[in-house]
Amino acid sequence: MRLSSLARRLAGAALLGALGCASAFGQALSIVTSFPKDLTAVYKQAFEKRNPGVRVEIQNKGTSAGVAYVREAPANNKPDIFWASAPDAFEVLAKDGLLARYDGGNPAVPAKIGSYPINDPRGYYYGQALAGYGLMWNTRYLKAHKLPEPREWADLVKPVYHGHASISSPSRSGTTHLTVETILQGEGWEKGWSQMLQIAGNCAAITERSFGVPEGVNNGQYGIGLVIDFFGLSAKASGFPVEFHYPSVTAIVPANIGLIANAKSAELGKKFIAFTLSDEGQQLLLDPKISRLPVLPATYARAPAGYPNPYGGTIKAKVNFDSELSEQRYFLVSAIFDHAITFRHKELAAASKAIHDASAKLAGRNPKAQALLKEARELAFTPVVGADKVKDKAFLALFRDTKRDAAKTRQITGLEQYWNSVARKNYERAQELATQAAAMAR
């Protein structure tokens, strides 16, 4: 009897403990986000304080890695929320059936910013902040190197900036992907890639992560960075010697938040999303460490003097961003950038330097040398994939479809290896031609 009684008590205690653990785990909220800790920590602390017993778990991943993580997670163990700056990434998730549709927006948030919808009309995700893309620079660095302040993307193709700028890869950073896509949409495929190749050729580095660009500008490792606005705005508010400027060829688009399909803590996820869209949640964006643009217009009344206000006309954005177009070529743009720029940056930078040097030496003289220099430019700054090819729906579908069998994988790998090889040969030949042209100036 004693043993039986003890066993019952132990079993009961174990059951209560298990129920207690289940209850505790039931109050955990899992968030996959590309946002920095300075932002997520503020929201985590505020939400946990207002919801005792809730534990917010932040899984920080780059946008592309975050999309892959959500896609590959077991159906019975998905995270609850996806939170990132890239609307095209949300389109990828929605297309794959990985987001849950629900009615959870704040009615005080406008339907659009310019002509761009702030919330997904289908209800799969909601705009939680607004974002623009631009140029961040270290004022001390520019002064020391006697460099002018850049105002447009096109400024960065100038020889004076060679070796002084930095950018991340769109395959590693959703915000960089949006920056590149904004340039492509604003300038057109051919001109946009030519500009991007010239900018990259002037870059000192293609950083391994998006945070590497603003950190490098903050500490003076790089003079200029192509970044999302909050990197520049928050660094300036934190006292770093930096400035930020929106080029005219930019876009203002929402940074989004969405509930993942089959989320374990769906109701808690909805509650968190509602908090981020509330008056209190929006005001947190004004924290100097965060410095993001709220989607709620009323929040700007409490913003510091001079704070950018996309509703007040202080940001002039010429590009009406097309997220559907961006989603269609999401993986293609990243693949082209990596195989023509990231993996071949050394050769591209060398070709760019040779072209700049030859151009300075020739100064318009010697027609034969100028012809060589023109050929060098065309080799170095023409995209490996032309505009006509991007109009081919079958070609786009090859990269857009995430379900790839062995044959499709081999086809894509073959194309990427071909682009890589062509880029290397073009850059090496461009450097040779530019060097020949420079020699004719003697």
C-alpha cells in the first residue's frame, strides 16, 4: 500500500510537472527575423513585460536564410512569426503557402504609401514600419580622403570613389536585395545592372553580412555604404560621425510582419503583431537605437525634429516598387549578383581600376585607344543576363520555382558556372584592353 501510494504521488507530481512544462512551453513565441538585436530586444522586453509568463524567442537570420528556415522546418514545429524588411520575401512565403491569412491590421494605418500597399490585400502580412534605401557615409573619412558627399547611386560609379564604398550581397541580405532591385526597377534591367557593376567595381568589399556595411562605415573602415535607412539613421542618432541620404531613385516600401501557417502559438503571434502595430508599438520605432519609419502617421508627431516623414513629403522616392516583379526574379537577381560580382569581385575591381586609370590618362585623346577603352567598359559593365532573357517566363520559372529535382538543379548550376566563367573572362580581358589603351597615352 505504501509503495502504491508513493507511486501514485510520484506519478501525480510528474503529471503536474509535465502540465506545468506544457503550459510554459505553450507561452513561448518564436520569431524569425532579420532585424538587429537593438530592435528585437526592445520589442521582446516590452511585450514580455505586458504579458507576464510569455517568453519571446528571437531567431535572428538573414532574410534569405530565414525564408529557407521557415520552408524547411517540420510542419509540426514551425516558428510563429516572420518579421523582415523585404516585401518580396513575404511574397515568396505566401506563394509557398507558408503564411496564415487573418484580419489583424490597425485601421489607423493608411492603405498605401504613395501607390504601394502597406498591408497585403489578401491578409497574409502587414506593414509594421516603412523603409527606404540610400547612401550612408562617414563624415571624417570623406574629409580625410577629400571625397565629395554622394547624393545619387550614379555618383558612386565615379573614379574618385574607387576603393571607398561597400555593399553586401542580396543573397545574404534582404535589404540589399531590395536596394539592388530598386536600382534595377528605377533604371531598367540593362542600365541598372551596368550601374550596379560599376558601383561594385568601386567597392572595397562585398561584405558577408548586411551589418558589415554600416559597422564598417561607423568605424571608418569604409567611407560609404549602400544601406537601408535605419542603419544610417540609428548610427547617427547613436553619435557616430555619419550621415544618410535618400537618392532620388529610391523606393519607400513596408517592412512586414506575418503569422506563419500552422504556427504553434498562433493566438500569441496575432497578439504580438497587434502590439507592434499599436500606438505603443509604433512609438518604439522612434527609439534612437532603432530609428525606423512608423506606418502609423500619428506617431510622427512625437518624433524628434528633422526625423524623416514619408507621409510629409520629406522623402522624394521616384520608384514605384513592384513587389510582384521582384518576387518573380528574387532568386535570379541574387544568383546573378553572386556569380558576376561577389565571387568575381577581385577581377571586377581590378578591371574598374584599370578603366579609371586609362580614362584619366587618355583624357579624350587617341581614337584607337578610346575604342579599346570603350570595348573594355562594355565587357566589364554589361550584365551576363540580358533584358530579353528576363522576359522569358520559362527562364524565370526555372529560378522562381523552389521545388527543384536533380535535373533542374544541374541546369541551374550549369548556368551559374557559365555566368561565373564569362564574368571572369570579361573582367580579365577588360583589364588587358584598358591597360593597352593607357599605354597609348605615352
